[in-house]
Amino acid sequence: MTVSSPHAPTEQLPLAELLPDGAVASFDRSKDGHTVVIVDRSHLLEVLRRFKDDPRLGCDLLADLCAVDYPDRESRFEVVYHLASLENGHRFRIRVPVEESDPVVPSAYGVWKAADWFEREAYDLMGIKFDGHPNLKRILTHEAFQGHPLRKDYDPGQRWLLTEAETMVPAWATETGKLDDHLESQVLNIGPSHPATHGTLRTVARLDGELIVKAECEIGYLHRCFEKMSETHGWNEVISYTDRLNYCSSHINGAGFALAVEKMLGIEAPPRAQAVHVILSELSRVMDHAVCLGAMLVDVGALTNFWYFFQPREEIYGLLESCAGGRLTVSYARIGGLAHDVPADFVERVRFLLGYIPKFIDDVEALITSNKIFRDRTEGVGMISAEEAVGWGWTGPCLRASGVAYDVRKEFPYHGYDQYDFDVPVATGGDTYARYLVRIEEMRQSLRIVRQALDNLPDGPVITDNHYVALPPKDKVFTEMESMIWHFKLIYDGIKVPPGDAYSAVEGGNGELGYYLVSDGGGKPYRVKVRPPCFAIYQAFPHMLEGHLVSDAIAIQSSLNIIAGELDR
Amino acid sequence: MRQPDGTSTLLTTRVDAMLGWVRKNSLWPLPFGTACCAIEFMSVVSSHYDLSRFGAEVVRFSPRQSDLMIVAGTITDKMAPVVKRIYEQMAEPKYVISMGACACTGGFYRAYHVVQGVDEFVPVDVYVPGCPPTPEALMHGIIKLQEMIQNGETHNDRLKSARTDRAATSG
């Protein structure tokens, strides 16, 4: 599969001709430059199929699917599909109005498997039913939960308690499965509290001996209501919540959210802020991959590497602490730039890291890459083909390990990534070993980007001078009347984002981290939907397990780098 | 106790004090790590901060083998029955450290799916604030717990003395 670069505009496409007659209610262009197609639900499946199958559209990736609640509209809900064509570089958004009295839309699972969990999520949180979905039940909230929390009339603090008797057991797990005359299959529960499930993931598997015959995953053990919380906070305050999505690389989340809001506001962060975003994001990516690989190697029995990888992480933490005050959850990004400038010794410290980190990567490579035990456990284990991976909605290092060179930094450059010279590492195996190789090489490429960004680090302000968005400098607030008024206005009213919606993505540690934002013009977001990369990746996991050994399941899971904060939000 | 000159002397102490001293220096933590705090917990046990300096580095994921549960991360209503079950499976004496704002109070997740403090259903000995707490803060919490164990001030000790009192009054 080839990936086009750079992003191709969609204005020239004769969409009215390409799509079925009479199916499209209207076209629109949103602020982010995506073509928006508004479709009646009776034609939805037909339109989705056309988007996927027509070679001129070729949308092979269902990037995201979500629902938005507009209680004041005639049709209360809207289901939004974000489509991407990796080959043509197109981006489309499809919106389908849905009535409150009959909240049903046909399931897109038959077109893209990626719709599986995204539809369950929309059902769970918004109460939209997807006709034809194979397993439509709650996914993030628990079994005793009542109502649909992302609806605007749901009180954010309304809890429902769960007792142990009510916890999920799949229907098939309680049936006794006879394999043959004298053998019975066994059901094994792994997690959520288990060292190899990293705390919050749960898999129920039916075994034939040591072989997994069927598996199902239960997630939501860390569902902390990010999207509902975002709706109750100001735009800048959301950044402290985004940091706790993928907490292994928190700066990328905050920078991505700020970028999405900047798109809606039509502003840009100053060049210095963008370069610092790049440096910190790439170092965060190194940390993210270091945790992923370190934990993965522990799970397959190579503990030493975990300690090796934690040493450079501590040094990067030190740098982040000197910039932002926090080690792990930094909250350093702001809409329009950064909270404040980097410390005086920033360049020196980053230079030290550039010399310090590669040694640890080399050490791990020397121990692991051609290690027979490791290769025996990972080569050919958890293989997934490029087509399947894209169909499930995979992005990031896991997709690149299957041979698809899709990287948001190259396809839809942001923060000036197009100025940097770097490669997108791709492996062809699609197995656990390939995912290891890609991550190792990505750490090196990240350091290469950091080096370039550091060499060309511009001087100047780190936050926009647009005072509708950013506070004026403190010394001016105390000495100038106008600045004081700006300060007062912004503190009092918050940032006012013009009404509309936008989707913006950055390359997170696990892949395309997208934010779909809706604003009603107020000081708080109307709707924030995150496209969590590992949510799409993890939904393929139970299907990948079939035919594997239990010990392989552990190796596969840790190679996917599932971060619960991002998965469950 | 044998002295350097070869003579023997006696050291008198109370059994409780002796047990407390032994227990506090051989804590086996069970990290109930769910979120960001779990990553900081990893830092604490890693080489840089090195929790083994306080005799508490033998991390066990089986509740049967551990006596200190460190709840590191947000606990949701979906997870609550699991935490409770794990706590009940631990053998006494057992202690609980609640690490981070979420485990202490729900943190800034005042929300429909988040437990507003793990002490809703398990007794907590030490609360460590922070989002996430720095490794130093967690180590401070562990040292604090060690003092409490030595002085017999943990929840477990209170429970034990309540039981003894009850037995004394009823008998």
C-alpha cells in the first residue's frame, strides 16, 4: 500500500458525481479544510461504501466515529464519521442527523471493522443504536450504569455503583465447551489486576490446552470521563486533562489539543513555541517508546532492559520539570503557544540528552535485536497484514510495522515538521518483532528531529500576542491600562472560540491522536472527542489472539503499547 | 546478644515493638497501579530512586504475598469491586497507601464514573497528595507508614486493639 504525500486537497473532486444520486443532503467546508458531507441516514451505508470502494475517493481508514448532542436542534443527535484516504491523502467528514425518538443508524462495521468499538462507545455514552452491529453493548461504563453520560441533560456527577456480582462475564464463557469426548475447554480470565495487563486491561479467553480459541476484551476500568469533564471546563483548562490521556508522552496530547483549538481560532503559535513543541514532543515520544519497549521486554522476561530505559527517562523528566514544573503531567502547552519560556540552560540540557540517550538505545539493541530467545518469542507472533491493520483503524508504529508508511507528521505536517529531515521507519513483518524494530528506530529518528530543531531554535515570544487568546505579559498588566483590561477580560470571560467544528490530528506515541472539537461560541468546549490511537488498535487484539498461546497473548499485548488513560479516557 | 568482647547481654523489648520493627523494614508492596501514578511508581522502584533503600522493593502482584497495597491511580466505579476483592485477599497485617489526588479524593475527576477517594471502601493509612506525587513524596509516604507501623498507629493496629477490647469486655 502506498501513502501519498503531502496531503491532497479535496476541493477539486466532483463529489456530487462520485456519490450516489440524491444521497447527499448538502456539502460544507469546515474551518480545518475538510470537506463535510451531510447525509440522510437512509443513504448512509451506500455513501460510506462508495467512499471506501471508489478508487478516486479510496477512504480505507475510518479515523473516528462519534456522536454529538444538540438538544435545541430539530434532530437532536448527529453521528460524525471521519474518513481518511491514505493513498490519496484526502480527509472527509460525514455528518448524519438522527432524531431523538428513533436514535438508530445502520452500523458501518460491515464497511470498516474499525467501527466496532467506536460504535459501541457512541451507544454507551450517547445512546445511539447501530443497526446490524454484532455486539452492541456498553464498553466504557460499567454494567450497572444507567443512562448515557455524554448527553447534555446528564449530570456530570451522577454515579452508579457496581457490585462484584454484576461484573462482566461474556455469555460464551459460561457455557461449558466440549472439545471432544474427554477434553473440556477452559475459560481463563486475565486482568484487570495482573502484572502483564498493566493494571487496567482485562481479557477473557477460552482455551484449548494452552491455545486460545476465542477471546474478548473488557475495557473502561480507567474511564474517567475526560470528554464530559472537558465540557465543564474552559478551553485552556482542558489541557491539564489531555495530559492524562497518554501519560507516557503527555506533552504531545497538550500540544495536539492546543493545535486543534488554534485551528478553530485561526491563529498560529509563534515559531519559537512551535520548535519547543517539536523538541518536547519528540523527547516525549522517546519516553513513550522506552516505556512500551521496557514493559514489553519485562513481560517476555528481559528485566534488565527496563532499568536501562528508565535511566534516560529520568533525565528527560528532569528537563520537563525544569521547563514546566511537573515531571510526568506537564501541562506546558497553552492555546497559542506555551505557558512560559524555556529555562536559560534549555539548549545545553537538550544537547546533553542528545549525547546521553543513544547509548541506552544501543545497549538494548545489542542485548535484544538478535537475541534468539526474544526472536523466537516474537517473530511471526501476532501478525497482522497491512489491509487488516488499516481496516481496524490502526495508525502509528503498529501500522508502520505492517508496512504502511503513514505518519501524521509527514502527511499533514504541523508545528513545522515539514522543515525537518527525518525518515519514517517501516517494517514489513507485521508481527511483534517488527513492532519492536520500528519503535527502536523511531527513537533514533526522534532524536534526529530534536537535533535539527535545536540547531534552528528561533528567538522571540513563546505565546501569541493575540489578547483574545493569551494574557499580556505581567509587567505590562501592572503598568498599562490597556493590558490590564485585556487581562481582566480574558480571566473573566475565558477564550471565546467561534462556533463551528474542527478535527485536527498529531502523531502521538501510538499513532494518530485526533481531536474533534465543537464550539458553540462560549468559553467552554461544547464537545471534545478524542480519537485515541490505541482504542482502534486494541479492538483488533481479541481477534489477533485466536490460535495463539497464552504466553504469546502477553507478548502481543505489550507490543501494542496500550495506555489505559488514552484507551478509556 | 553477643558483644564484641565475646560476652553475652540481654536486650529487653516488647514483642509489639520487635514485630513492628521487623514489619516496617520488610514491606512487600502490591502496586495497584491504574494510571499516571503507576508510571511514577515505576520510577520509584527503578534505579534512580531505588525503593530498596527502605526495604520495600519486593513488588508482588499477588495479594497473598504482599502486605502493603499502594493504590496508584484513578479508581473508577468499574474498578472498585476489583480493588475491594484484592484488599480482602491480602493477609493481615496489611496496610494501604493511597498515592495521588485521584486515589485520595477523586482528584479533578468529579465525574460520573470515578470513585471520589479509595477510602470509600478500603481503609487508608497514608494519603500521598500530588498529581502525580513526585517519587520523593511517595518515599515520604512510605517512611511515614513505617513510623506508624513502629508506633502501632496503623488501621490494622487499631482494628486489632478494638478486637482485643471487645474480647475483654465480653469475656
